[in-house]
Amino acid sequence: MTLRPADENTGIVFVRSDLQNAIVRARPSGVSDTTLSTTLSENGVQVATVEHLLSALWGLGIDNLIVELNSEEVPIMDGSAAPFVDMIRSVGMKSQKAPRAFVRIKREIRVTQGEALALLKPFPGFKASYTFVADHPVYDRYPKEAEFDFARVSYVDEVSRARSFGLIRDLNQARAINRCLGSSLENAVGIDDVKVINEEGLRYDDEFVKHKVLDAIGDLYLLGQPMLGEFHGYMSGHTLNNKLAQALLRCEDAWDVVSFENDAEMPGEPVLIPSTV
Ligand SMILES: [Zn+2]
């Protein structure tokens, strides 16, 4: 994967260099698969596992970028967004002239699937919360709820390092349907019947619920602009995150696009500068 600067108003665009530079745009309607990760398709060309990279791009405030790939999948790295954050910060970012545009939520939108729920509601900034439900002795040992107001909490410090996770027995099932073939303890937290099996343990006490927030941020960033609003997920995942983004786009009275002439007018500007460098 190669990340290249892009002009103002380009958005996030994936380019498959192995397929005559075919273009796949980041947009909610382009999502073709949400089994375990989020896959985009355009004109028969796919780009898989886009959510952790998109989450990092939201966290760093990157609106315009060319993501060149020489195969179908965004590298999984360590299963979190942190390697993308670190690499981008090591080369630096550039402010562009166009004012940042935000998707502002004007009324509550919710989608459900069985007991699972995902919703967006108005908020002067960006807040994300998640409730994780799992009846399992290992999950029971760690926090299952988290809420982040990103005017107060640094995404880079508190969320970006949370890795993907899963029960080892589900992993075997995923292999059977030809998914997660590259999954290992290098890029995910593995859980057996009684414990986290990674030698290094967890990066945060609430790493599981934080990863769900990381995923939701990435999936919602397919909207193309950062959000002024509040997200809440209850047992939700990539499928509901995408349904929520698509439902929002269909309900035109539920949102508008706003920008601010100067940063001082911006309500609850997300904390983009991490406290540790
Ligand atoms: Zn994830």
C-alpha cells in the first residue's frame, strides 16, 4: 500500500495498481461485504478491510488521499489503526485551502438488527459510545462499555491502538469460509475459553470495546466527511455501521453539510493532536 497526497475535494480514493489503476471510491453505497471486515466494490473491483485505515484517517483529520494498493486487501498490520497513524505522522500532513466540511446530524437516526442497534444523534462535536454484549468468561472480565467525547479524549492515544479480537474457536470457523486466512496473534487478540492467549496481554483494559469504536469510526468515515454528532452502538458491527451510514444518506432532513470559516467557530473540534508524540 502506498499513500499519496491528493488535491482538495478528492476525498479518499483507492487505486488498484495491479488492475490498470482501477478506482474504488470510499462511500457507504460502495460497501459490498461486511463479513468480519468492510469491503468496497466499484465496477467489479474490490478493496477489502478498509475500516482501520479509514479510522486512522479520521483520527488524523485527513480528508483527501490516494490509497494505492497492488492487491485486494489493505494490509492488516497489527490489527489496529496505530501503524497507519504512526506512518502518516512520520511523513507529516499538509493543511489545504478549502474549509473542512462536516456532516452535521440534525435528528436521531437508528437502525436495528435483532437485538443489535446503531444510532446517530445531534451533538456539537463528535462523541462515540459502544456497549459490547458477550456471555463469555474472558469478555466478562473486561469493561463492556465505553464513551469518548473526542473534544476531550485523544483518538490517537486512547483508541487507535486497540486491536481486532476474536475467540479462537470462531477463527477456525472463519478459516472454513475462507476469511481471516492471515489472522494470527501478530494482528489480533486471541481468546480461548479462559484467557487472552497473546503473551503481551491487552494494550488497554477496555481494548475490545475500544476496537468496536475504532471500527465504527472507520465505517462512518465512508460518509466522506467527519461528523458533528454522536454515535452509539449496541452489539453492532460493520453491517449495522454501514446500514446506519446508508440510512442517514437516505434521510436528507436528518443531516446537512457545514463548514467553518475559522477554527474558533467550530463546535467541539475533535482533539487531533495527541498528548504524547
Ligand atoms: Zn476492526
